[in-house]
Amino acid sequence: MTCRLARELQAKQEEQERALRGNAPKLLALVQDTGRIKTYVEQAISALYNGRKIHIIGELNNVFDSVGKL
């Protein structure tokens, strides 16, 4: 019973690891797109305020920081 359960858990873990590896490129693409959108929005807001430099701050920047940890 214990060996069977251990094999099932091992198989489930391997399946989850494959799923994570498969999703990594999609996540990276989403983060890159988000970065481009962030830059676009900063530039658009800047134009509304006579060219003043705008920086969007907050949780969004944590997403960009976490990409390097993948």
C-alpha cells in the first residue's frame, strides 16, 4: 500500500513539474507584454502632464522582479 501510494505521489509530482515547465514560456511572454503595456501607459500619462516623467509603482513591479527567479 505504501509503495503504491509513493509511486502515485511521485507520478503526480512529475506531472506537475512538466506542467510548470510547459507554462514557463507562456508566463514569460505575459510578463514581457505587461512590461510593454506598462511603458506605453507611462508614456501616455506623461504626455497628459506636459512630458513629466511618470513611473508606475507597486505590486506590478514585483511581477517583473520575480521573472528572474523562474
